[in-house]
Amino acid sequence: MKTHSLEENIRHQRELLTGLLGEAMHVLALRCSEFITDRTRLESLLDEALPGLSYCKYLYVLDADGVQLTDNITAQGHDASHHGRNRMDRPYMQGIIGSTDFKLSEAYISRNKKRPSLTAIQVIRDHAGQRIGFLGADYDLRELPLTGGMYQEPDTWRQIKGDPAIRSGIFLHQRADSAMDRQLDQVLPIMSELIIEHGVYHGKLHFSSSRGTIWHVDDPFVYRLLDIGQLTDPNTCLAYPRRPYHPRAVVPPGDVAPVFEMFRTLRFADENVYLRAGSLNIVNGMVGLNFSCDGSHYMRWDEFLERNTEFWFGTLNK
């Protein structure tokens, strides 16, 4: 299945919304141009038009300088508190003059409700083509229709650098053995068993703080914290029911243990640059890594297993 970047997904949503709003705003602006100096008639037009502008929260008209000529027209009635307000410095007014007659703003946080919002602005022109005002329509993002599918996270390798202060001092300290470091022969098989046989689809080991976090298919909205005692006790598996290996898993069961064994390798390969935490999600197939230099990496499990220590420590020292 083809995946799109987050930016591509947002652009697609905006294109669909522009198609939904653009023509209706243009027609209403033509009607408003006839009564630009008549506040009462303008507000009457907006009252009539509001039901036809699906999901619109506020509708209003500004003069050519961005000063509001009407009340805010809402489904609940008129809000006169915004009459006379100068909106020219608001984010949705930027770039509208001289570039286009219709603009769907970037999402912004509304000044009053503090919610993610969008504003559609349509230039109002007279018969001679001169700009005489603006028609504005505000939308609350939570009330807009879903115009596309869920954004799909890419599975390409991503490296994210962390705190520069930590990176600059990386060679001033060395790894100290944690309780988990000393008991990995118990920890790694138990974590693998929980994933392969007991319904855990996402598991993370925090080597430096000797704890684990797991997400279970029977209760996927809640994570569970395992301390070092639980991570080294095989009886912990009895607390989680046996479940078939998840049908959506892309990681073969035989690759689960090798992933965690590779975590062990990265933990002990270097005394200055070492793995602090590692995670595996068998459904999206992604491995997450956090190193002592505060750098984080995300990559597919099969790509992860193909890499050797030279790759990792050459990358981390760049």
C-alpha cells in the first residue's frame, strides 16, 4: 500500500476543503458586494447563507482594510462583540492581498476559544474589479468532516538528534551496569515470550532504569509497567492470557528474539555510546532505539537486523 508523508496528507485534506468551500464563498461575496455599506442588509445575507455553508462556525464581512463591518453571524444568533474589530493582523489575512481572491488559511489556534481552527477568506470586489472588502468564514477543526483516511506512518529509517548538551558530553561518562544488564539472560526470553505467546504487540525495554513497558491486544489503550523483578520472573507470563500471534503482525515470530538480542549487542558494544532503551512493535514492524547520546532511531525490524555495530556507531558518532 502506498503511503504518504504527513505533509502530503494535510495538503490533500486542504484541497478537498477548498473545493467544498470555494464556490459557495464566491457566490456569497458577489451578493455582499451590492450592499457593502449597508450593515443590516449584509447581516441579513449572512443569516440566509449560513445554513448553506456546512460546518461554518462564524460568518462575517470586513471592509477593505480588514475592519469588521458586521456582527459574527452564528447558528445561535448574532455576536456583536466583534463588530469594528480589525482582523488584518490575524494569520488568515496574511498573503490574501494581491495574490488570490480566495484563501483557506493554515490551521491556527483561535484567539477566543483556543481551539485549532481554519478560516476561509474571499475577496469582495465591486463591478469595476476593485477590492472593497472581505468575506470571512471560521471553522472549528473538530467539527469539519473527515475528508480522507488515517495518516499512515512511514516505515523508512528516521534519525532524531536529541539534547545537544548531552551529545557534547557523551565522552565524559561511561555506561554503568544496571540491574537489567546483569539479568538479560532472563529478561530477553521473557519479553520475547510475552510477545510471541501472550498477546503483547509492543514491548519496550529501558535498560538504564531497569524497567519495561508493554501494550496488550486485549487492552490496547493502556500500557503496563514491568519492574525488574517482574521482567526476570517467568511467572509474569501467567498474568497475561495466551493469545495467537497477532494476525496483523508483520514481524515473523522467529525474528522477535533476534531483535531483542541485537538490543543486548548495542547495549554493551561501546562504553560511551550505548543503547538506553529499545522497543519493538510487531504490527507496524518498527524498532525504536534511544542511545546515551540522546539520539533516537526508528526503522523496520528487518533493516535493523541487517545492520552491524559498525553501522550504528559510525552513524552515532557523526
